[in-house]
Amino acid sequence: MSAILTLEYEPKDTVFHRMNPLAKVVLYLFVMSLAFVWWDPIYLTIACAVTAVMCWRAKLPRPMVKIILTLFAVVAVTSTIFHPAWLFQSDPNYFKKLSAETVTHIVFAIPQGFPFAGFPITLGKLIYLYSYLARYLLPMMVVFLFLYTVNPSDLVQMMIQMRLPNTIVFMFLSIFRFFSLFTRMLTNIINAQSLRGWSWKTKNPVVLIKRAAPLFAPLGRGFISMIDVATVSISNRGFELALKMAPLRQYRPGIWEKVIIYLLPPLFFILWYLTTLPPYYVGNI
């Protein structure tokens, strides 16, 4: 039986674990937001590479890395084969920076025997597909990095220090806790199915999706049950009766952490504006 893997905070002596909680949240939100701003494959590749280095420096455990790669493989297969919207991104007017000659250049045609046989695959479609998948990979890495390096207790104390309403604090803590409980349930289901002879070890992403079918029914029942418990807990909580809470610890960011907190939010809006600024379209395609 495999060990239980939980997507939750684990104390480590790394720069990301020691970072001020608010600075961590701002940094991770900034990096994740780049996936919703940029379309340029070069920019997205650099962002994914920097995030991968951040995961390495945070000592992200190997099982988590495998989960990220597995989820990305599932998304890549489903997006490429079962939801091929990228095949119809052939209008040169859709692209802001790339020339019509580059976008319409035919790289190859889909071979016979495959869906959409004979359909031309242009360079513009491949660039769009690459950027589309990179915009999935980047948030995946950031979410796992957030769950692994952010201590919920520190984050809640920071929210209390910022004098946020108790309702928001409790709801956030419930949602945060939901991830670790959900992964514990998922691992228990996998262990139970493994004892019945089930296995998902394969290098074929399509076979992996088919083998995951026995997990859907128990996972769906458990997911709905957890949502019901969380909903009842939040609705029954007497927030109006709660006294004002005082933080048990004061968090004072350092100089470079203040730079992250105050510089990255306006930088995000600047980058967002530059993607729509003609004729440069920085970060756009």
C-alpha cells in the first residue's frame, strides 16, 4: 500500500518557506496571473522555467512533481485530441504580432486514419496550442508550490493582522483545509483499488485516462459529501457572535519582501496593458 500523499504544507528550511506569508501570496498570484496575460510562447516558457526553479528551490517532493506532470498530461491529451479548438485557429487576424505568412505556413497535414485526416496544421495553430498548454502548466505548478510552502496558520494570523472579517478567515481556512482532506481521500481510494488488483502505471496518457475510470464514482461521492459538510459548517458558524480576534504573532516583512508586496501588483497591470498596446503587444502573439 502506498503512503498517503497530501497536498498540504510541510515545514522546510527554504527561502519560500521562510518568506513572509503576504509576500508569498502576492508572488504566487503574480506568477499565476502571467498565464492569463501572456500568449507569447517564449514569455510563457521563461515563466514556466522560473516557476520550475522555484519548485526545485522549495524542495517540492517528487510525488507532487509526478502529480503535476500527470495532470498536465491529462490536460494536454484532452485539449489536443478531445477538444481540438486549436485546429481552427487559422485566422491571421487573431494574431497581433505574428505575420500572416508565419501563421498560415503549413507544417504538415494530419495523416489518414486519425480524426480530421488531411486537415492542415499551420505554424500558427502549433504556436497557439503550445501557449494554450503552457497557460495550464504554469498555474498547476504555482498551486502546488502554494499548498506546499504556505502555512495555513501563518496565513490566517496574517489575515487577522490585516483585520479581515472573521467570516472570510473561517471560509478561507475551510477551503484551504479541503485540499488536504480531498487528497487524503483520493489516496485512500487509490490504495483500496490497488488492493483489488487495480493499477494505473502506464506511460500512455490515453490508457492512463481509461484506467482512472474506477476512481470517478467513489471520488465523486466523497467530493459531494465533503462539500455538504463544509457548507453546513459554514452556515452553522455563529460569525455574528464571534469576538474580534487578535493575532498571536506579528509579521513584519523585510525589505525585499516589501518590494514584492508593493511592486508586483502594479507591475502586473503594466504587463497587462503592454499586451494590448499596439504596435508592440508585449507578451502577445
